[in-house]
Amino acid sequence: MFILSYEFSSNNIDEKIELLQINDIFDAFYENPLEITTDEFGYGYLEKENVTIILKVAFNGDPKDLDDFKEKVSSILGKPPINMEEINYNYESFKMPPIELKNNWVLCDPSDSSEFEDKNVINFISQGAFGTGLHETTSDILNYILSKDFTGKKVLDIGTGSGILSIATAIKNADEVVSLDIRDVTDEVTLNSSLNNLSNIKIKIGDALSENLIDDIKYDWIYINIGGEETTMFMDFIKNHLSINGYLLVSGLVTWSYEKIKDFILENGFKVESELNTNEWCTSIFKRI
């Protein structure tokens, strides 16, 4: 594959792409110039205006036709490319590096498990869903879960993503774990459950706030690792499904809004059991009273 690069202002980049599409050239792309911002509940972004952008046009045909293609694209765009390079992509699956956790646990690809015979291994293949243990919030929760015994407990994991928290909980002897997500993560959670010989995880897909996805039972633990705003949105749902004296594990919170979210949770009939934080990320365990 060859990539032709052209330089344009962000103000007219979409116009240039439309010109290419009119001429049946669709493999064109660019990186949005983003500025990372903070908001009340975490991070956001703004698109920068009036900045220079590199528009890239891909050619994946016969190399002998490359010169004609370059001439056609340059004629459409009204200028020559600033660069042309050949790229050979390797489409092998991403292999997650092993992650050593506390209490002699390690999270790794099954192909690496033989390297950790003296440790407790969680086999895991990342397929793109959120939550691989690499982020501070996920690592903090994993370390907490793996220090507990969930024998006899029912656990609901809201926003399960990759399912890694559900898998860790199932490994720690939970009677039943329900993995809930608005996106269809069934394949990934099922795969990683099977890699650890687990049969106590149920997967529910959909919008739990507008659909009747969860049976009318009470859970001993509920996890929510999707941010402060989402935690407030789910509070009525959480109280409907968490038993009295049950535990709520909340993560994905940031230091600058943590006290506000904590006060909100306390006002809804909880007390703080423990608090963890790594860098700007906060994790807390609350008990319903």
C-alpha cells in the first residue's frame, strides 16, 4: 500500500475529501487535531480550528498504476503531495503484555501463561473492549477484587467492557456474575471466560435504564466503572438491585469531582468502606445501609 500525503487547512479539509469522493476515491483520511480538556466528571476534547492537517490518500492497486493515480489525485486536489511512502501493515492480532498485579496474580495472554507457573494466572485476550488492566482504574479494582473471597455472592458488573472485572470475580468464587453492557461484548467476555474455565458468568446486552434486562433479584455487590456522571444516572437502578448491607464498587472517578460524587452516593444511603486513588483516578467501595 502507498500513502500520498497532502497539506491543507482544517477549514477546507472536508471539501477536499468530497472532491475525491466525487471522483470515486474513497480511501482518504486524516487525524482530527484535538485538544484534550477536562470537564466536571473527567476528560473531554475540543477540535482545533484553522490548523494545518495532513490528508492521506491510500493506493492499494498495481504499483505500475501508481504514477497515474498520483497525477489524478494531485489534479483533483490542486497541488502535489508533500510525501509518498509505502506501508506494509502487519494485521496480526494485538497481544497484550503481561500485567503483574498484587497478591501474586498476573493477567496475561494464554501463550505467556507458562512463564508464570509460580503465580495465579488470569488468561486474557484483548479484543478491543474497554478494560484490560492497563488503566489505573481497572488495575485498582482488579487488585481489590483479587484480595477478596466472593463465595456465595451474586455480583452485577455495570459497563463490563472486556469483562475482566467479572472474570476476576468469578475466579474468586462468586456464585453468579452478571456482566452488563450497552455494547455487544458477548464474544470477548465468552472467550475470556472459557480461557479460565468459568461457567458462572451471565452476559446481558442493552440499555439497562430503558430496558428490563436484569431479573428482579438483589445483588451482594455491584460494580460501576464508567465515570461519575454515569454513576449518578444509575443510582436508582443500583438501589433497586443492591441488597441492604450490599457493596457498591465505584471507579472511573477523577479527583476534581470525587467529593461531589461521594457526597451524592452517601446521600443515597451508603457509607464509605474504603478509598483508593492512583494519579488522578479514584476508586471507592461503599456499603448500603
